[in-house]
Amino acid sequence: MLLLSEELKQKLVETNRDLRRVYPRDLFNRDEIRERLTSIGRIYTAGRWDGQQMKEWLGEGTLVGVDGSVNTTPGNHPHTLSVFQALAKGTRGEEKWSADLYTPLLEEEEEGEEGQLAREAKHRGRLLAGLEIQVALYAIRNWTPRVVMMDGSLLHFLIDHADAWEELVQAAEQADVLLVGVSEEIGTKSLARTLFPEQGNYSDREILFGVMKPGEAYVSPDMDPPGTGLWKAVLSPSKHPQPVGVDGLLSQSDARGDLVRLVHSLTPAQGRGIPLWLDIVDQEVRVTDALVQAMVEQYIDPDLRHRLLVPKRSDRIL
């Protein structure tokens, strides 16, 4: 049984009431939202390929999945060490790894800890995006795949590492390799702003939850982020009520329907909505707490480790 103070219980009741006020049930009527969505876009059945159909579509090319992972030792700024890994994995057994480390202990402290923490977070995002783009570039230049499928929205690569992203786009277009991103969480607000302009705090994730049937996809010009060279779609590839985001290059928009179908075909109907190949790559590349701890213990001298990276709270008995 949970041990909660009466004050905390009351706070939870009040928070639930406040959330219900902002997100009333009657406003999230499935049929009404579907009607609104179809007024500015199109809902359609994406369909699935069987193994032979997918093989024929891929032709002589392969499918490459790309994912990255970062984990940081416990501790307060600047006494942390972040470990980064990225992996491109092809369906014919090809693998390309890339890795890096980052610690604020090797940088000069700048004024304002809050600003410093934000800069470090941005640096970590840029570093991980760069590693993922690096292995994707290697795959395009050395394996000539048909599709490179990246974990997460392609937009975040453009935002986090614009220079490397442009190089990746040019390489993909020149080699006629299709780029597609699959994001587990939909972080946009464009549909919500169009459908609920009076509710500035709503997001697309919230209004799309439970609205689409398994196997349905949704496209709308309102979703395509302007000035990015990207198209965007929403797909409900499994029975999970939360759809996923799919995006690709506008220069390759003729293949949009095929890429959405590919993502659908690779996703287990009973799963959380992510293509199985990306889940396999994610499992292999993931930097776990145990891995970070083992690496630090093996490669960082004990005196440095305890002086710089081991927080005192790790000695707690209870």
C-alpha cells in the first residue's frame, strides 16, 4: 500500500480536477475530431505488405535501421560523464557503430548555471544527432540500401545538426536512397492549433489519441513543417491508441505512401507502434545504467572516479 500524506492525496485530487477542466471528455469526441481532421486532410487505410511483396519493393536494396542512445552517470553538474552510441544496422547483417563521450569537467565554466545546463543539453543533442547521421551516411555510401529508417523525427536531426543533416540529404538524394523517420512520440502542435485555435496548450498527441483505427494513416498539408523540405504523416500501425509520426523528404514525396506502408508492415499489430527492425537496433545500441557503470569502473582511475563522478548519495544504506 502506498504511504501518502493526506496533503499529497488532496493535491492529487485537485490536480486531477484541474486537468479534467482543461481536457473535458466531451471536447475529445472521436467522431467529431475525425470529421475535423478530414476537413483539412485525409484519413486512409495504409495497408500491409507480406514478406514477398516487401522483398519485391526493396528490390536489390536493403533496409537500414539507425538509432542512437545516450546515458549519463548520476551526479550534479559538472560531475557527470555522458556516453553516446549510434548504430546503423542493415537487413543483410551490415553494421556500423559510432561512439563518443562528453563531460563538462573538461570545459571552462561559463556564467549562469541554468544557462550552462541548457547549453550542455543542446550539446548532447547535437552530439548524438551527429553520430546517428554519421552512421547513416556510411550506410548510404557503402551499402547502397533502398531505405534508411531513422528512429525519431527527421526534423530533430535538422534542428540539432543542420550542417550534417544537409550532407545526409544530399547523399540520399544522389544515391536514390529513401529517408524516413519514425517518432514514437508526436511532438507537434500544428493540427491542434488548426482544430482548436482557442486552446493554445493542446498538442497533436493529445487530440490524436484514440482517434484513428489500427492501420489508418493521416496526411494533411497543415502538418508539413514549412521551410524544412520535409513531409509528415501520422500512422496508427498497431492496436495502441497513440499513433506514431512518420516523416520523409519532400524531394522523395512520390514514395510517401510506400514508406508509410513499409512502417506499417514492419510493426507488430500487438506492439507499441514502432517497426520491429528499429526496436532491434534500439535494443543493441542502448546505453544502459549498468553499461555506463561498468565502463567508468573499468576505464576511469579509482581516485578520479570517486573524486569526480561518484555522488555521495550512492553510499545510502536505505
